[in-house]
Amino acid sequence: MSAEINNIIFLNNLDGYILPKNDNYFTEYSKLNNLKSITKFSGSAGFAIFLKNKKYLFVDGRYTIQAEKESGKKFKICEIPYIWPKDILKKQIKIGYDPDLFTWSTLNKYFGENYNLVPLNIKFVNKNKAQSVYPFFSLDPFVAGEDVNRKINRLIQIMRKKKFDYTFISSGENICWLLNIRGRDLPNSPVANCKMIITKDRKIYFFSNQNKIKKIKLSLQKLKIYFFEENKIV
């Protein structure tokens, strides 16, 4: 996959490419971990920058020794927050990134104002074994502690008070709480990877892997909820 990044840099006329640990749900322990596949670094936080002639791996103080052991032969290890990309890279170089994996505030922290950041919607080929698809499931209100409709009503009241027409929820944990659903998308927590938009008139647009929603479609059928593939949110 390192060769794949080199091709991305070459074909898009870039000076470098940045690869984070997180997936597009910004979960710390995602099952799809391109950073580990490419750099061999297995820690829970970090990111790598690939240049044409050099590679950097940025990790915090918990992982500097681990990073040296796992990736140090091919990567220059940099300890954050003492070193950021903007501290060591030449100004104005073109850095490619996947816009689904970063917030603007994160990119600004890493690079400041002196770099040409190029968004690229390129997905890496996953050569690992196919992951099993586990369906989302609903919790009984008695177990969850509160009925879904009561939670939604409270949210709608807040939206109307603040004069919001829509609320976009990007955190799967928050959606799990609001809809009383759970999943098996993380190794150590029953989180369902999904995103959601809710309108002030209670319409819900739910974005996720459509192979996982059969059970919750039945349990949530009384709501104004519309299900879409996760990539349709763009």
C-alpha cells in the first residue's frame, strides 16, 4: 500500500500525502486501519506524512518507543505536540488528504496557513480479509432508560428554540443514544457506525451500511426515518 500512496502523489502532482489513524467515523479503534497496514504502527493515535523522498510518523509521548520499534526503520518519528508538520516541512508544498478523515481545525493545527492542501476522494484497496457484517439492533426502552420519541421531542424543542431547521449528527455514539440502537462496528464498544440528519418537523435521514439496518428498520418504523447508503451523505 505504500506503493499505492506513491502513485497517488505522482498521479496528482503532489509533494506529499497525509494518512491518519481514524476512519471516516473518527473512531479511535476502527476495524479498518490503513495507518497500521502501511506503517506497521499499531498505537491508537497518530498520523503519517509521505513525501517523495521521506516519510514521517507523528505520535504522542505514549507511543514514541513503540513507533520506533514498529516503524522506525522507514519513518522519521516525531513527537506531538512538540513537533507538527508545519514545524518541519517546507512551506507551500502540495499535500493530498482525504476530506472524509479530517476536520478543518485539525488540518489547520497540523499545517497552519502556509500549505496547499488538496482534497482527494481516493479509497485504498483493502487487502485484508473481508470483515463480517453484523446488523444493528434496538434496545428495549426499559433497558435504555427512556423512549426514543421522548428523546427526539426534547431535541426538536431545542432546535425550534434555537431556530435550527436541521441537525447533523456525525457521532455514532450520539445516534445510538438518541435512537436506542447499538452495533458491533468497534472491537470494544457496542457502537453503530452511522450518521444522521434530523429536521425540525421530525424527519430523520439515516446514513449507514444498508446491510446492517434490517432489524432497526422494523423497530423504528413508526418514525419518519429514511435510510441511505453511508456515502450518499456527501
